[in-house]
Amino acid sequence: MKIYTKTGDKGTTALFGGTRVPKHHIRIESYGTVDELNSHLGLIRDQDIHQQYKDLLIHIQDRLFTVGAILATDPEKAILKSGKERLNIPKISTENIERLEKEMDAMNTELPPMTHFVLPGGHQTVSFCHIARCVCRRAERLATSLNDIEPVEPNTLMYLNRLSDYLFVLARKLSFDLQANEIKWIPEKES
């Protein structure tokens, strides 16, 4: 299989279903940002972190491929003439969302309560988590913007929202595990 097809040389690309759209279309921006997020999660997974986090990140990366496929499908062509869905993959489920919530709850039991915002950083691995969180928030903003134009499955939007929360808690937990300095944001007073 050749990687290059030359079909996008004029600035368009095909969605699942065959509809061609400009490469700057909000739908392309949405799933492209999810792909970027997935790459950042791979970078976090490549760090020296507990296997439990790596295993969950692999699961999340799998779910992000599903999110990307959902976002890459023309809603008007999502159902085949036979009545079957074009995407023959599991959707984002409430269980996927609840798993992130349970993981956050478990990590929070080991963390000191948050009394302030924290400045991103303190350790390279923690910084990677904060970058991924920001990319996730951008993916969520783009997906909700797309949702204003064409409906996006609600669980897909909820998953992106919960995932950014998870990445914030993971950053705090990794700061704790790695004994990194978590710097509270205390606004400087003007002199």
C-alpha cells in the first residue's frame, strides 16, 4: 500500500463516506487535533512511569482512534444503504467516560487537596501531560465548534472533556510520584 495517493494535492481530502472537503475544514481540524493528542499520549507513555498508567494510556489511545474515526465520518453518509453503520467499531460508551472518572477519583485519594491553580512543569513527564491536556482542550473546542455545524455524538464530546480532566489529574499524580515540585499559582502583587 502506498502512503501517498496524490488525491489531496489540491488542498482537499476525503471523509469516511467519500465526501471531499478542504483540508482546513473544521471536521479535519477536529480529528487532526485528536491525532496530535494521541501522539502526545504516546510520548507520555514512553516515559518512565508506572505500567498502570501506560496500560490506561494505550486504552485511551485506542479510544482516540475511535473519536477520530467518528469525527472523520460524514454524518450524511454514516449509514450505508443496507442500513448498517459505515463505522464498524465500538462507539465511545458511558463506561469509557466512567473509567476516566474512576481513575481520577483513585488518583485524587493519594494527592493533597488543590488549594490553588498550579503552574505547568516541575518534571519533563509532567510537562508532557500538561501539553497533552492543552491539546485535548483544543480538540474539545474544535469538536464542540463542529457540533454547532453538524451533530457530534454527545459521548464523544463528553469523553474529550473528561480526558482533559484526567490528564490534569495525571500530571498532578506524576508530580507526586516523581516528587516534583508543584508550584502553586499565587498572583504577584503589583509593586
